[in-house]
Amino acid sequence: MIRTNILATAASGAVLALGLTACGSMGGEEATDSASPEETRETAEGTAGGGMSATEAFGPGCAAVPEEGAGSFEGMAQDPVATAASNNPVLSTLVTAVGEADLVDTLNSAEDITVFAPTDDAFAAIPEEDLNALLADREQLTEVLTYHVVEGRQTPADLENGSFTSLQGGQVTAEGSGEDYTVNGDARVVCGDVRTANATVYIVDTVLMPS
């Protein structure tokens, strides 16, 4: 089992907001750095409900996203990330975990973050006894979930050979190109560059575990 060393205050909105104070300039740079490969995947820029514009997300897992309604790409672009995830049919276990860790308001109020969101199948790959123990341990669960969140809206180009500091404090790495990316070496991005009102989401097929 993972040893927990995260402070109880890591789950508070104040601490998360403090960790994100450096994101403003990063977000601006990323908006201008998106280049050729990404241009073909993005719709014309605009805002939806005050948030970022929806994108033409990529990856085989995107087929499970509804074409219309709150769970569609357009619908998710209008909601903050925890709310948007709750409308996505492949992220129900993640949504449950975020609720158990009392991180819904924290994630929804954050500005310009990137979330590596494990699918239900990713959680199902964890032995049931271990998963139940994780969900029952708020401190440990908070450590694992905050490891999936990094500062700034990371573009696919940023993931080509990227290293990011998670809100948990550990390093998250990514590599790949085009529409084929992995995180920490073996977690595959199955639906990437999904926009919500305050985050960019990469849905992955493996739960990331901090060292």
C-alpha cells in the first residue's frame, strides 16, 4: 500500500489555490503555443458558459462520450472539471473517489489545471480489496487524486516530452506525439485534450500512483 505523507490541508481550496498562483502566465503561453497538429483538432476559439471552447478531442476512448447534453464535449466545456467529470459515463469511479476525498469544490474552484482522469476500467484493474481500502482512507485517497492534477492547461505538444509537478508534489512524466501519448510510461491516453471550464483533461487507462 502507498505510504501517505500528504498534509490534511492539501485537500483545502486555499492550499490548492496557493499551488496554482503561478498558472496564469502558463495558461496564456499554452494558448499561443498550440500549433499545427493541434489546430486540426480544435474548433474555432470562443467561450462556452464563460469557459474554454470545446475541442475535437482525440483517442479511441472518446467514442464513449455522448454526442449531446451535459456529458458531451460541448457540455463539459461549460462546467468546471469535477462537475464535467460527473457527466462523463466512463469516469464514475473517479467522481466517487473525488467525492469521498471531499475535493469537488477544490477542483471546481481551481483555475487552469490539467487532470489525468482514470477511466472506470482503470480503477477496476486495482484489486477490489485494495480499491475499497483506498476509497475508505481519505488521506491516502487525497494523495493519489492530487497526484493526477498538474498546474496549467497542458497541450498535446506539452505532453510530447513533458515533466510536470503534481499538486501532490510528485513528478508526472508524459511522452508521445500525434494522437498517441503515455503518462508515467504505461498509462495510455485514451481520450485527450478534453476541455472543461477550468481544466484540460486527458482520460487515461491506468490509475497513476505516487512513489
